[in-house]
Amino acid sequence: MKNNRFKILTSLVVTMFILGLFTGLAAAQTPEEQYEKATQQYQVHKDKYDRTKEKFDEAKDLFEKALKKFRETKNNQSKDELRLKFRDYLIKAIDHGVSHLEVLKYRAELPENQALLPFDASGNIDAHLTQLEQIRAKVQQADTDRELLDAYNDLKDLWIKVRLETRYYIGIVLNHRISNFIEKADNVSIRIDAAIQNLKEQGKDTSKLEEKAASFKNLMKEAKDSYQNIQDLFEEHKGFAPDGTVTDNKEAEAFVNQGNSLQKETVQELKAASRELLDFVKEYRKLSGGKVIVSGTGRLEANGSGRALIRGNVTATVSGNATLIVSSDAKVTTDGTGTKETLGNGDVKYIGFGSATITGENIRIDISGNDITLTAEGTGSAVLNGRGTYSTEKSFVVSGEWQKEG
């Protein structure tokens, strides 16, 4: 009987090395690295995560010391102490696992992620939380080394599944981001062609631009082909049931590893395409004379120093250390205490205006100075001279000294 008990305890000691694996899993996806810190609800989960992580590490340290002592003495006292520390280690691991899953659930229940995941990830996490509590009860009620070891094996298997499912969920979200990038890149390709044609009409030599554009498009084609392989892989999702749960650990591990590899490859191709696009922009600047011309219908946002000229049916909000001149038919409201002057041609000039909102049809807005912030919506055109950043939505175009955001 003593020999059997000692063999079981020896198996228990061996699990120390396996528990090293569990430790890595429990700490693999830290909230600090994975989730934003903006909301109060998130902060509550994060604080709990940090507390349980600290206690988990303390229990691990005590278990390792008990293990070392048992190896040196191998007596009943050190054996009992090892069993006690092992039980506490498992309980603290479960506590930390619960807090980890609560953070994952918070993330999964964000509206933007609920729309992406084709299954009830939150429900899966709830099921795992229930399983953790069941294992906790086993640990607390265990009277023998074998019962503790069985509870550990249940915990290890559950956490392997949690890790795999988490990687699957993250892979789905990353696929969505890759898809969005590719979609935007397709729009950029159209704008690139339009920008080249515009310079050609001005008699500019666009041969270098055309080379850059061709390289960008080729790289995007490679990225699209890689992304199609990812889609095919995720369509099959080997090792996972349609509800997002693991059905086979080995197949699931192979699937998420292959998916991760393909996603890395695709992201690298997209980065290469982005670098080529940046080179295109630099070359375009040289040919366009450092000026951004934006035209169409949509929304324009710009920040920088220089001059901005807007024409059309628009509503614009501007601010900055600048001078504002608008056509006589523009409606203007300001919140500053500066000066207002009507010019000889009927235009109105504002200095020290703070922030101004301008609206009207077929109006002209001319703002020049430093630290300009500009937002305009409607149909028309805008010319930006100077340095800064801008972004557009809908059917707007091109780039220049004011570098496009994103």
C-alpha cells in the first residue's frame, strides 16, 4: 500500500513539469497586450486578473519550494506539505483561469466582435467557467493523491481547449481586419490610376509612378491569394465544431498553427504593398509640386500648417492660429473674439476667430496659418498646401505634402 501511495505521489511530482506548460498558457494572452483599457468595466476585470496572477505566482513559488524540499528529504512531512501546496496551486490556477476567461468574455461581448464571430463565443466561455468551478470542487474534495492528479488532468485538458479556442477567435477577428485592408487597398488602386491620369493630362512623366503602381498591385494580388488560402482553411476549421468549440486537440492545434502562419505571411505581403504605396506617394509629391487636390463627395478631415482652399456645397468647421476668408454668400458662426472685415470684393475676413462653422452652396473658404484643424462635408473640391495630415471618406482622392493618415 505504501509503495502504491508513493508511486502516485511520484506521479504528482512529475506533474510539476507539466504544470510549467499550464503556467505558460494561463499567462499567454495578458489583458495588457490584448485589450484596450478605456472602460471602467474593463478596468474591473483587469484589476481582478492582476490580483489572481499575483496569487497564482505566489502559489507556484511555494509549490516549487515544497517540491524541492520533498526531493531532498522524501519523508512523510515533506510529502504532506507538497500535497497541500499542490492543492493550493491548483486552486489559484483555477482562480486565475476564471479571471482570464472573464476578460475574454468581456472582449467577445463587445458589439464589434459579436458581429464577427459566427457562433456564441460568450456562451462557450460561460460553459468553460462552469467547468472550472466543477474542477475546483474536485480539488477541494480530493482526499487522495490520485484524485488531485485526476483534477489536474481535467484542468490541463480544459485549458488546452481554452487556449485553442482563444486563438481561433483571434484568428477570425484578424481575418476581418485583413479583409478590410484589402478592400481599402482596392479603392486605393482606383485612386492611384486616377492620380496618374491626372498628372499625365498635365504633361508630367509618370513612368516611375506607373512602376510603383504596378508593383503595389502585384503585391496586393499576392496578399489576396494568401488570404484566399486563409479563408479556405477557416472554412474547414479542422478540430473545431461549428459552434467554435474544440473537437480534437491535435487537429485544432495544427489548424490554428497553420492559420497563424498564413496570416503572418499575408500581413507581411500587405506591409510590403504599403511600403510600395508610400514610395508611390513620395514620387507623386515630387510631380504634383507638394499640393493635395481633393475632389468629390464625402468627408474631409485635415490637420496641419499652410493653406486650405475649399469650394462647393459644403459645411466646414475650422480652427487654428490662422486667417479665414469666405465668400460673401457663406454663412459663418464663430466662437472667438477676433476681428471681422468685409473686403472690397465682398469676401469676409476673420482673424482670431477661435473656431468657425461655415456652410452654404457654391461657397469658397480660404484658411491659412498654423495648427489648422479642418473638417468639411459635402460636394466640392479642396486644395491643401503645406504640411500635415488628412483623411477622406467616400469618393475622395490623392495625396501630397499633407500626408494621408492611416
